Amino acid sequence: MEFTTETVSGVTIVTLLGETLDASNAKALKTDLVPVLAPGAKLVFDMKALRFVDSSGLGALLSCLRQVHSSGGDLKLCEMAKTVRALFELVRMHRIFEIYSSREEALRSYGAEV
């Protein structure tokens, strides 16, 4: 899965560009994200393009969260489609990830100037 990155007030925003995060691309995404998951990183994953996530995709996101947390950083999610949000709530992932309605809210949660 392709993504873009930008930095705003010390927070790296990773915009996921594909519509699906599943077994076909989850492993590649984890591999491609390694340079972004730096120690102490403050990350926001913008998920507005995603329309479908399967268990492999959830596993990839959890792996990223664990890696970032283990090095003193944080990872938050924003702009989820209703279908993706429903999945996160169904499997209780909304209790593990901080999820925000907008990119601005996620940035403000870090104390960033928007």
C-alpha cells in the first residue's frame, strides 16, 4: 500500500492512499513504514481513503502501534470511513487506538498548532 508523509509541528502525518488494507498489502505496508516508526515518533495515520480493512490489516496497524509505543512514541488514527470505524468498534480496537474525526483534532491532541 502506498502512503505519503508530511510533518506538521513535529507530528508526522502518514496518509494511507489505498482503499483496502488486507492480506495482499499489509506485510508490505509494515515493511515500508519502518523508517517512519522512529524512536519517540509522534504519528497520525490519516485513513480517509480506506474503505476496507481485514484482520491482516488490523494486525499491521497493531504492529506499528506496538513498535512506536515500545520506543516512547505514539500513534493516533484519524478520518476513518464509517465502515472501517464500525470494524474497529466491532473488534474493540477503538479501545486500543486513539481515533479522531479529523486530522486537526489528532494534531491538537499532541498539542500541535494547526
